[in-house]
Amino acid sequence: MKKVSRFSVLFMFSILIWSCEKKVDFDFKENELRYVIEGRISNEPGMCKVMVSKTKEIGDGNEFKGLSGAVVKVENDGQITTLAETAKGVYSVSTINGQPGQTYKLTVVVEGQTFTASSTMPEPVPFLDLYIKEGDFNRKSTFVTAKFKDPLAVRNYYWFRKYINDQNQKDYDVLDDELIAGQEVNQRLNFSNETNNDANDIKKGDQLRVDLYCIDVSVYNYLFSLYGANGNGGSTAPTNPLSNISGGALGFFSAYAIQSRKVTVP
Amino acid sequence: MDKPEPKWFFYLILCICLGLQLKAQAQGPLEKKISINLNNENLKTALDKITALSGVKFTYNEQVAKSNVKTTINANNKKLKEILTELFADKPYSFTVLDKEIFIRFDPSKVKKSEAGSAADRDSGHGNFTLSGFIKSQKTGETLIAATMKVAGSSQSTWSNEYGFYSLTLPSGSYYVEVKAVGFKKYHAQIDLVNNTNLSINMEEDVQELETVNITSSSQRREIENTQMGTDRLSMNDTKDVPVVFGERDLIKTIQLLPGVKTGGEGDGGFYVRGGSMDQNMILLDEAPVYNTSHLFGFFSTFNTDAVKNVTLYKGDIPAQYGGGLSSVLDVKLNDGNNQKFGVSGGIGLIAGRLNVEGPIQKGKSSFLISARRTYIDMFLRLSDDPDVKNSSVYFFDVNAKMNYILGEKDRIFISGYLGKDLLDVQGLNGIRWGNRTGTFRWNHIWNRKLFSNTSFIYSNYDYIIKSGGRESSLSVFSQIRDFSLKEDLQWYLNERNSLSFGFSSTYHQIKPGEVRADGDNGYIPRKLQSRYALENAVYASNIWKVSDVLTVNYGLRVSAFSIFGKGDYSRVDQGKVIETLSYKSGSLVKTYFNFEPRISAATQLDETSSVKLSYTRNAQNLHLISNSASTMPTDRWIASTVSIKPEISNQFSLGYYKSLMENELDFTVEAYYKNLKNQIDYKNGADVFTTQPIESMLLFGVGRAYGLEFSLKKKIGRLSGWLSYTLSKSERKIDGINNNLWYNSRQDKTHDLSLVTTYQLSPKWKLSANWVFSTGNAVTFPVGKYNIIDQNYFYYVNRNADRMPNYHRLDVGALWLLKQSKKFSSELSFSVYNVYGRQNAYQILFKEQENDPTKTEVIRRSVFGFIPSVSYNFKF
């Protein structure tokens, strides 16, 4: 349902065609640094990765600046695995093969502080098709339809990540099954060029990819509330997302089942 | 970023105010000195002789002229005041100044003391009688609201009520009454009150005065004496001269220029009164509540000014007859329609066209009015080559219709209705439409000269539907709030010292929070969120008690009972967790909230031109608008109080000083207020607006406080008129679960807020206007850091609303050119320029990756409404 409410916001901005944007100087405040943890375990073989970093000043670069020296452990069913630092701030291990239904516990000890989180990997649902309906293509804003089957028996939460020619889009969608329980769903997903550069328009032959993540409720809540931290100060009062990590770190830890489909713009 | 603390503003205003205080008083007629010798002369002869010597004229009735009272005086270079005092010392007459003349009246209170009074002078008898009737416009038959009636030589005064009715009880005698109303010539008459008198007053329109513009219809006299505080009354001429964006006259945009009223941001169609939130304003259109006042996401307001008669904004002590709004009541009254002659008026502006038709159904007895407005931007969209644009629609319209009928001397009925709709639609697939519908049936009845009643049946409906989807499938959400009410208001002009208002109201609310409708193969299951039903009852009584000539006290009590009914499930929530959920059957009582809302205010007149007032008011509110956006969105959700959502309560204290300067040319007002707010509501972080979970679990509760100082200086008369208002204020909230449970600024908190509104009559054909506004930026939350997550950049926030948008300021100018004016036809061209010096005021501050170098973050200021010139043409025949 997030989609619907965002639509009206989109409309509002499209009215403001006479609006004017200008880069301004800004005095950034001193920032008390916080730890940021992003942990993922998927049903793909050997996919277990945890990234540890700190918040940065707004004037800093946007590239990931990892934090070395953390002790990162994942526990499942009493079995503890320590992750090795494979790049600066990136900790991974290929010996864990995530299994749906299993609960994973993450422990990160960094600079004397301990953070913990846990996440249960949901069963993957049938991701049946990805297609573009007639009339849904537009250079600036194209809709693709993802067809999948929601299982009735359990509560399901979905995260759709979008890629244009394998380039990750910042905009993503999340969905819970409150209104689609047990249904075969044709979910419309929007790909759009939100930059002012026509070169980023969607063209014929472009490959549009959707990764469908089945996530647990804590991760759904995190991603749902992450919209509030995207820097668009205008609409909602900006807030930090609801993390499932205890100990005061930003970020999330997710055990998820992932499936991917592609469609080429006709 | 600009520094938001220009203290010099405050000092500047203080200086202006003090400077004006120093203005000297002009010499009155009583101060003239003459020498005179009278020996046993008739009263009339005596007065004529004084006039010949002093040049001061007298006004009196036949009773005085024919009086056989003899007068004797011997005065040498004495003030007229002393001479007249001596002259009437033992006579049944008194004198009063009326502008430059002196009014002589028979004064029965002196009869007993007087030995000299003849039988003829005494035959008017004793006892009190009532003067009552309606005050109307002679030309259109429209009743006039808040026209003031003043009795010369006494402290007695009154004003017409919302239906033009007045009633005044006085001891028998001869009086000189003056009636004033904005845009009308002063009416005066001599009344010999020897029995109860019905006097219908027809005021003559003052064309000259209309053009020199009056800011309020309430004369200074009234502001000084009345206990009512924190009230602003606007006539439609006020909005006419204020230059606005796209040349569309806008009521709410004019209200935003008043002291103590703030906007949420550029183009915001809502307003915030004394630190309260937007939904804490009860907005009434002919008594029907209007739940969404914005068109086009707030860039325009729902009120078509062509149809509006009068607007009153109660910011401080809200009269007991109104309930349901914590910070203010905006009472909008529509015109009744011309009952004298048929007329058409209208206009064409840059974005909208307007047409207003009115006329008598039976001349002098009944009339109708239909007023409509529609935008026509969408007509231009059709011309576009882009099929997406071509097949899209964007428009809004308003229709006001009203009719009234006089059933006899004692009864009058009114039927009025409003319909407004906004539509935004892309290719018929995605879109949103919203609108209000209201209807009011009213019956005025005069029980006797002292007792007036009005009975209203009111209907109000607000709904919206959002649609999204493709050709084969779509998804929509429908939401609605609907009210039916019965309201009875009585005004009892008990005696010289007391006038009572009492009555009751009963409203049935039905709220549909959301209905999901799905078509096609998208797989969505249609779902309805549970409707909420409530009955809101209230009784009230209040009395205006004239304790003495200089002290008036107004006290009252409103008792409200908000009863929630099934069918539905109600959850008890603690700290966002549902503790228990109970199901209620249809019609069964869930809970009743009783609220006692006392209020008291007092006004003391310090002298002829100044007064001090203070007041305390308590208000309760049971319908709450839950908004997670900073601007007015049609999808903001109305919810009623439930088991876990308690009624919002406010207590407000205010103190004011009112001064009339330069022979009533200038009104100066200072008001200070403090209020506390209980049971304030906000969304939880990450709340889902459309969830089927109990809404209570998405909310957080807390308290608020607001205080401030408002200055206003109004110039009502003369070629140059307008007002200057300045507000220094603070508004804060403390909500459990937000900002570490510490106090934080509410978004609408703007420390300084200044508006200067001016109009200048250049020539009979040209009128110029300009307004300048300055305010501290809204309190907002800027990020203090950033981090990478899911391969993207996100921002980190610490304190809620601890930052400021840049200072806002803007100059608008306008010119009105009267093309033609005759009895049959008049037309004018109105030019305006919004934001003359093109200030790029920040609408939003965005933080995002640089487009050409995504590794860097840039800060973007988005502005809307730069320099916008516009022109509109208005006609009337």
C-alpha cells in the first residue's frame, strides 16, 4: 500500500513544473558517529555477508568506508561461524548455505561494542513472470509487472529491488500480504528516470531486472521506514529507520530468499 | 543559511507603536469658550443663540424643540461644557458630543430630581423598552453581520448577530442611535422610545467608503468595549485588495496575514493558529464543518470569495456556541443573495473563471444565489502533443448555492449548499479526486423582541479516492467522513446588563477510514477498514454581563459528550502494543467522553479609547487529523477519539491591550497568550497509514505548549489603509517516543512573523496595493550524517525539528483599475505580481547525490512561485 500513498506525493511534485532547484551552501553540523551494520544471509549457496561501517559527515564521499577489526559471528542452531574480513569492513563466509525456515543470529563486536540481531529466512514463493504490459512503457516512467503467488498459510513480506541494465536503482518497493493473502498477484513496479538528464531515460532494448526478496517482518519494517531517511525533507518528517539490530547500531540484518527475473524493453 | 533571529524587527515595531501613542488629541466642541447672557429664554432659543456665538450645532428632537423649559445663564468666557452643565443642572435634559455636534436629549432619570420639568416633558413615562429589528443593506437586502449600534450619550451599545438581528433594552426616553457597518454610510436616527419598537435599519451603501476600504466591520468602539479577544473579522473587500498568486482571491491566504496565524510553507492552503496544528481549526461554512479546505494540494482554498459575506476567525476565547476545534474557529458566512434586483457578476483570471448569479425570488422577501468557479488549465493540456499530458486532467471546481425565504415578520429560512471537487488524473489510470459537500437548512425565529433563535440541520461530507494501476487492473482507496447534525442556538437579550446565549448541538459522525477496491488481475482482495460511528452532543450557555459602564464580563460553559458506538473492534493500546481488543455490536456504546469547557473573559475600559481584556478558555476536540506529511494532503486521515485515543484538550490564557489612536483612524492591539495542549497525537516512526492493524498502534501521544505576543496596527480610514501585524511566538510538543521524549519545536513554530498589508486609493479609477511578509523558517529536521546501506546512500537524523528553513520573505503588489462604473454595469481589471523581487524562498531542502558525481552529496533548495505576474477581469451587472 505504500505505493498508493507515494503516488499522490509524486503527483504533487509533477504539478510543480514551475519549481526551481538550486544548489545551496550548507553548514553541516558536527556528527556524533554511529555504527552501521548491514548483514545478509540468503538461500543462494555461500552467501553470507556483513558490512560494518560508521556514519560519515555529509560533506564526505558517498562510497562505502568499511571498518576493519570487527569480530563478526553468525549462529544457527547452536553452530557458530566466524566471518572473515574479505575487504575493508566487509566480512563474509562461504561455508554457510542459508536454509529457509532457519533462524540466524548475528553478533558483531567492534571497538569494544557489541551488537546483536536475529532474522528468520522465509520460504521463497513462486516468482512466475516479469513482463511489460502494452502501454506501460514510457521513457521517463515505465511499469513492469511482477507475477508471483502468495502462500495463504503464512504471513509474507516482499522486497522488490530494481535494476536497469544491472544498475541498482535507489527506489525500491516493499509489500506485505495484508491485501493479497493467498492470491496470484500481478504487482506493478515502476522504473523511472528521476534525474534531470535525458541520457538516463529508459530505452528500447534496456534490460529491466527485478529481484524478489522474501523477508521477515523485522526487515520489512526496516525497509518500510527507510523511506524516511532518503533525504527528501519535504514530505514526511525525516526519521531513522526501525532497526532490528540491538545495541544501538543503524542498519539491519536479514535472512532472505531471493529470486530474480529480467525483461527487455520491447 | 540566513540567521533566523533578527531582533531589530521587534524593536522596530515597538518604536512604531510608541510613536503613534504620542499623537495629541484634537479640540472637541465642548472645549470652545464663549460669553453669553440668557434670561428666561426658551430652550430652543437658548440653543440657537449658543450656536450663533460658538458655531457649534445642536441636534435634538421635537420634544426638546417644543419644550417650555426656561433657561437662564450668565457666563463669561466659559467652556461650552461648563455652560451646558450649568444650563441643564436642574433640568430633565442631558447632552452628549456627536462628532462635531452636540446632542440634547430628554433624560427621564433626571425627572424625579427636577422640579422644573413640565407635564409635557414627563408624559413619556417610565420603565424599560426594547428596540429591535434587522440591519440590512438597502441595495441588496443582505442582512449585515456585526454592524454596531451605539446610543449616544450612554454606554449602551450592541451589534447585529449572524443573521442581522439586534435587540437593545433602554429606559424610556429619547435617544440618538448611530449604526455603523463596513462599506455603508453611517446611519443615525432619533428614537423616542415610549414603547417596544421594531426598527428595521436599511443601510445605504457608501461607494466612496467602499473604495477607501475598511479593514474590519467591527468599529473600534466595539473592540474597546467588547470582551471578545483574539478575534479577527474580515469583510470580502479585505481579500479583494490583497494581491495573490495567479490573481485568485483567496480567503485563507488573507487569513495567513493576520497576527497569530502562520502558514506551513509556500503555497500552503492551511493555516496554524497560535501554535496549534491545522486540524485544530474548526472551519465552518454556513455552520457546516469543512474537513479539507484545499484545492490543488493547498495552492488554493475551497472558498469562492464571490459568495462569501463575512468571515470571523476566533483565535483566543472561542465563544461557547462553538466546539470541536482546539485552536480556532473560522466561521464563514455566505451571502444570502440580493432580494432587490437580479444581478450577475463574474471574472476571468489566469487559471480560473467565476460566475455569480443572484436575485429575488419574491422581491424584498426571498432570494437565491448561485456562485461557481472552475479552473481551466486542463483545457490547455488538450493542446499538448504528448499523449500522456493530453489524456490527463487537472481541475477543480466549487459551487455554492443558497436560498432564503421570509415567512413573516418572525420567521426566516435559509437553505445553502456547497459542492467542491478536485481531480487529478493521468490517462484515466492513476489519479486522485477529493472534495467536500455540505448542506445547511436554517430557521430563524424571533420569539419576542428579546429572544432570537436559530435551528440548523447540517450535513457535511468529505471524501477522496486514489486510484493507481494499469489498463487491465487497478487499485483504489476510498475514504470518507460524514456528519449529520442538529443545532439550536438562542440569544436572549435579557436586560440592559445581561445578554445570554444558550443552546445545544448533536452531531452524528461516520468515518470510513479506507476502503480498498481492486479491479482486474492484480490479485488484491478488496478490503474495508472498519467504519467508526460517534455521536457528539453538547449543551452550552454564556452570558455577557455589563457589570458597569467600564467593566464587562463574559462567562460561559460548554459541556460536550462524545459517544463512540459499534459496530467495530476497539483496541486498548499501551506503548504501541495492543493489550486487548473488544468487539462491539452495531449500536452498542463503546465509550463516552465528557468534557467541561468553561470560559471567562473580562474587559475593562481604561478611557474612551483604550481597554484591557483578559480571558481563559478550555476547549476539547474529538476528531483528529493524522498527517505524516508537512503539507496539506487530501489523504491525511481523520480519526475519531477511541478507547485509546483520548480527546485533545487545550487551556488558553490571554491578555490584551486595545487602543484607538488618531481619532479612531488607527487601531492598536497587543495580545499575549499561553496555552497548553493535552493528548496530542503523532504518527509513530515507520507507521503504515493504510494498514488494517488498529490505527492506535501506529500512534504516539503527548503534550504541547504554545505562547506568544501579537501586535497589530490597523488603519481603517483614509486613502492609505491596511495593517501591520507582528507575532513573536513559540510552539512545542513533547510526544512519548519522539525526540527521546524531550520537548521539540512543532513544525509551524516560527519565531518571528510579520505582515504588512497596504492599499492606496490613487485616483477614483486606480487603487494600488502591496503586501510584504517576513517570517522565520519552519522548524525542520536536517540530517547530521549519512551512511551506506543496500548499496545506496541514506541519511542520519538526531533531533526532531531542531533546524530551520531559511527565512521567508516576499513582496506582492497589485493594482485595481476600474474600467467602467455605472448603475447598470461595472468592470475592473486587476493586476498583481506575486513575489516582486523574485525571492527564491525554500519550499524544500533536499539532500541527494550529485548527478554528475554520485560520490558527493549536494544540498538543493527547491523553490516554487518565483516572480508571477497575473491579470484578471471582473464584471458586474
